[in-house]
Amino acid sequence: MDAPMAETARYQNSRFMKAVRREPVDTTPIWIMRQAGRYLPEYMEVRNKVTFIELCKTPALAAEVTLTAQRVLGVDAAILFADLLPILEPMGLDLEYLKGEGPVIHNPIQDASQVDRLTDIADMDCLDFVFQAVKLIRADLPADIPLLGFAGCPFTLASYAIEGGSSKNYRRTKQMMYNDPSAWNALMNRFVDNLIVYLQRQIAAGCQAVQIFDSWAGCLSPEDYQQYVQPYTAKLVAGVQDHAPVINFLTGNPALLSLQRQAGGQVFGVDWRINLSDAWEIFGSDVAIQGNMDPIALYAELPVLKQKAKAVLDAAAGRNGHIFNLGHGVMPDMNPDHVKALVEMVHELGTR
């Protein structure tokens, strides 16, 4: 077996990839959303030298923080340091990250007549900084640690594009959904078509799996999700899953889980608003599940944190296909020692 094939075999036989395939593992694998973040001193040492978007767009720095987080925490997978939104820029949206406010789009899509100004990305090389970061990370990451790529789901990206930033009620987004389904269909399909190519390029550059984030879909009723979102997420998953496993992550509304399952994926990420055993009943035994501790539990004293971790593992009941994660990202003021302790706890308590 030559060296590249040997490395491929090593990360495919890692405990994370075995869990993705619902194969037996020696202990429950864990990675953490936003594991390279402001709570880590090693991250801040790099971040203090550049803006957030400069960090995202500088492959060497994005690779450094990705690799450091995996190494410092001892997690079973690395996730590419990037952001959901830079894909919007080459599609024609004026994106800026404002201190204290987060991402702002200065020319949001304000009505259906403006959907056509959102263009297809003619050459995905405009996002080459992402693919170069993947190549650098994969080259330096231990071969038994898989690298995860990611992207926002069509609904979450459409919401940013329409609202111009975060929103409490997603009024403008839902207004377009309800009042002009033709424009909504055109917008969502444009996102899907570009996202498929974007994720395929991440995989080709060296990612072993990808997570799609529907961070804002929890604002929807089951009926609205089924009609206005599910078909497009399903199209995205179908366009990517033959290249690498897809983790379909949705947060904020357990009533959507059966529809999330129908949208497809090899792994389904859930948040803390449902017991993991109940989630497994909804998803069925033929898929892996990722989750699902409340990230606020990391503020607990370590004995309590250990109880919280054990409760999640007990709910998984030793099933093949469990990947431990938080139900959302680590908070910026978190004590990094608590995150490191959680990883150790999961590996200890999850031993088979």
C-alpha cells in the first residue's frame, strides 16, 4: 500500500469515521462546534493580529488555528476554520463584519425583484483561500484525524441575504417565502447549485466529511420547513453525499427532526432540546447522530459537567453511530480547561 493510500485507510479507520458508518468504536468520538474560537488563548494569540475576515481568508492562519484547536483539545476531528458567509460575496452581496455586531450585508435582497442580482459563482477559485486552507490542514493533520468541511444550508444563507444580518423574527425572509414562492424557489436553487460545487471542492481539497448548518431553521413551523426548505436541503445533500458523508445539523426546533431526517444525510446533528434517545426513535437506527449537550453546561463545576456528559452518553446507550458534540458552539468566555476536561470525560465514560 503506497503512502497516500495508507493515510486514507488511517483516517477512514479513525473512531470518528467509524462512528459515521455506525461501526463499533473503542470510545465515543467527540469534536466541538467552534472548537477554534475566542475562548482558546492559542486562538486569540493569532486572532489579535488580524481581523476575523483576514483570518478566514489567510490559508496559513486558518490552518494554524484549526490544527492548534484539534491538538490542544485532543478531539477526534478537526473542522476547517472558516465562516458560513464569505460565499455570499462572489454572489453579489456586500458583506462586512462589524465589531460588536457580527456580519452585516449592506445590500440585502429587499424584495423579489432583486433576486436576479444574486449571481452564480462563475469560477469557484474566488474562494480558493478556503480550499488552500483545507490542503494545508490535511497535510499537517495526523492521518488518523479526519478533517470536516462545512457550509451554511440554503435557508440560513437566504435569511442572511434577505435580513441583512441577524433577526429575531425573520419577517422579511418569511414574507418572501409566503408572497412570492417563485422568487423564493429561484433564490434557494441558486444557493443550492453554488453550495454543491463549493462543498465538492472542499472534499476534493482534502475534507473527509462535511457539515451543513441550518442554524436558523428552528424559526420555522414544520409545515413551512417541509414546503419551503426541505426540498432544497435534500437537493444539497444529494449533490454532495456521493463525494463524502454529510452531517445535517439543525438547531432550535425538535418538531422538525422527522423532516430533517427526510432531507437526508449520513449523520444528523441535534441540539439539547430533545433527549438523545428520543431523537434516535425519530431518526431510526440506520443513521448516526451527533450531539447533544447544552453548551452552557460547560459553565458547570467539573463534577456537574461530568454528570451532564454521562447523561448524554447514557441516552445514547452505547449505540453505534454516536458522535458527541455540543448542541451549538462554545461560548467566547468559556474556561478552556472545562472544554479539555469534557473531551477527557467523554473518552473515559464512553469507553466500550
